[in-house]
Amino acid sequence: MAVNQIGGIVNIDIYSSPVEVAMMVVMANRTKSLDNSLRVYMSTVQMQNKQTAELNEVQRMLNNILSIFGSDESGTIQNITAAKGIDWYVIYQVNVAMKNAGLILFPVSPAGPLDTSWTPYPGGMPLQAIKSQVSAAITNLNNLVTDIGNNQQLTMINLQSTSNKRDEAFNMLTNWLKAVHDSMSRISSNV
């Protein structure tokens, strides 16, 4: 019987192996493969949870910025924050959170941001942003959160399906081993 192990999967020559050994190896390999799939799905769900948390934080910050505008539709963030005595560092924090989340929610001008000291990356919120731009950014962010949620639901369905398949494979392996053990016990009791 030739046995070779590659990447945690055991390969055997099924033509020269007893049926019991071949079946046991096949079932064990299937279980191992399903375990690997489960790990991938779980890490994907964790990544999506982290992404959603980052997006929710940016959304919270943008909603706070939107509340600064009040009923002023045409004023810029720069003018409104100055008029209300709000520190511009709040805007900078929003931009840092958006950059960390990998978001580009505001239009990027061909010449680049108008105020580089407060727009730390292209697509960040410039001080010249108006209320409608902040509202559009929040809408885009809501769409992103919804998309991630939908993808996460599909991932969770795949995770559950793979978990069920893994349990089924493990039960098949256990039942097979019990049947082999029972057969061996009957043979030894007959001798």
C-alpha cells in the first residue's frame, strides 16, 4: 500500500489498499477539506464584521457632520464650522476614519483636493463640501453597508451548509468505523 501526504490530504493507492482503509482515508480527507472551507468562511465573516463596524463608525461621524449644517443647504463645511465655532479637527477625524475604511465618498477633482491639510487623501471630505454632498456620501455609505450585509448573509448560508456537510461527513466516518469494528468483532468471536 503506497501512502503519500500532500498539504494535509492523504493520498493512497486504492488498488493495493484494503477497502476499509481506502474508505477511511477518503472520508477523513473529505472532513479535512470541509474543515478548511469552514475556516475560510469564518475568516470572511470576521472580515465583513470588521468592515461593517468601520463603515458604521464613518456613518455615525458623517451624520454628526450633517447635523452641523442644520437648514443651511449652500454653506460649506468650512464656513458653517467657523460660524458655529466647531473645531475642524472633527472633519479631519472623519477623513481619517474614511481613509482607514478605504472609502472614497466625495468627488475627486482633477487638480486634487482644494485643501490638502484637511483632506488627507483623494476622495476624502473637503472643507468645501456642502450639505447635499454629505447627504449623498451617507446614502452611498448606506448602500455599501447593505451590500456587505447581503454578502455576509450569503457567506453565513454557505458556512451553515458547509458545517452541515462536515457534520454529515464526520457521522459517515464514525458510522463506517463502527461498522468495521462490529465486523471485526463478529469475525473474532466466530474464531
